[in-house]
Amino acid sequence: MPDFLPHPFWNFSLELYGGDGVAEACLDLQERRGCDVNILLFCCWLGASGRPTLTAERLRTILRASDAWQAAIVRPLREVRKLLKDQAWTAALPETVDATRRRVADAELAAEHAEQLKLASLHAPPADRDRPLEKRLRSAVGNLGIYALCLGVTPDDKDRRAVAALVAATFPEATRDEIATAVGLRAAGAPIGS
């Protein structure tokens, strides 16, 4: 949308989310584990841009701000959008319901954008794009692991496959084995993605 303030994290998120299997992996983690998709993308962006791994204390501070916005703004918009999509509204013309759903979806996207700008303002140490791939990969996976810890989630293989899809799109130059090892999939060569 043209009225969105540009930001490297937002640009990264749009590109990454459009990657192979990323939307499905993020939505799976959102539905099954209560993850905030923006936090998943933020964890990857920090690592990909060569920033150091988050501490649990720092991420908890970030999550307090993010959770309040999600609860008050994003989730209610998402619920309204889903209601408009999933229910038959015989009291309204279908084209008006579709137009309303699109406007609510636009508002939801604007709220996601606002959250991303807030996340970046809360924690964006200097980037180091020259940092070796192995360290950037480890940082992104470490951030996602800290997020799981903050959520009280013990990752299972389905979680690891979803994270692997996210990390593979973040680091297309990494091999499948490097990604499988980094995310802790039990067997190298195990399927990446959900």
C-alpha cells in the first residue's frame, strides 16, 4: 500500500512471506502454537541482517508491547475478516460483504505494518550484513528458539519443519542439511516445510 512508511523490516517481511511455504508455515505456527507472525518474521530479519541473538529478557519486553497491540487491534480485525469470509450474510448483498471484507483486510494489514514499525523501534541494533552465513543462520534460529521459550513451547518435529521452511526462505544460500541441523530436525534430509 502506498501510504505505508517504508522500512527494511517491512520490505523483508513482504518478500519472505511470499516465499515458498512461508505463509503456510507461519500460519501453522500461529494456529497451533499461538505465534505472532510478525514476531516470527522479526526473529528472522534480525538474524538475516547480521544482528545478534535476542535475549529472553529483551524478547519478553518486546512481546509485552506486541501482545497488547495484537490483542486490542490485530486479532479483532482478523476475527471480523474471517466472519465476513466464512459466514453467509443473507441480510447484505454479497458484493457489499466482499467489499467490507477487503476493507477490513486492508485495516488488518495496516495494523500489522504498524506493529512491525514498533518492533523495529524497540530493538534494532546495527546490522552486519558481512557477518558469516553460519552466524546469521544461528542467530535467526536462536531468536526463534528464544521465542518458543517465551511462549512456553517445547518444539516438536512439526514445529521444526515449519521453522525450517521459514529459515530456508530467509537463507536461500544455505543448504538443506545446514538448515536441518540448525533447526534440530532429527535426520538430515528430512522434509523441510509442513
